[in-house]
Amino acid sequence: MPCNVYRSEDGRIQVITCSRGSNAKRCKCGRKSTKLCDYRLKGAKLGKTCDEPLCSHCATSAGSDVDLCPVHARMAQKESVRP
């Protein structure tokens, strides 16, 4: 059970909070995740998706109900620009 100790400026303990943790996934930016990256992987992971946790701020919409993480959004853009 993780516990956090909060101290006052003089170093005395003010509050100790303990919890069983949170199962909420976080985006790399630290915000709560509300989406997953839907980029279809290639190679050995063919048939799977990235599933990187994303917040609505970091997700890039790539169609109806398709969201991409920043890395895969750039990759998808490069793939669509190829001659």
C-alpha cells in the first residue's frame, strides 16, 4: 500500500495518506488517459495496435473512432505523403 507523507515548511509531518493505488492509466504528458492509440503495428506484432494511453489533448484523430499517439500520427502522415 503506497503512502505519501506531506510535511510543513518546518519539516514536521502534517498529513500521511495511504491508498491501494490507482488503476487509471496516464498519458505520457501526465493527464488521465481517456483513449488508446489505434495505430496498426507491423512485423512481429502484426494484427495488434499500439494501445499507448492518451489524453484528449495529445491524441490525433485519424478518422471515425481512430486516435493516434504523437509518434504514430507523424508516421501515418509520412506514409500518406509518399509518392
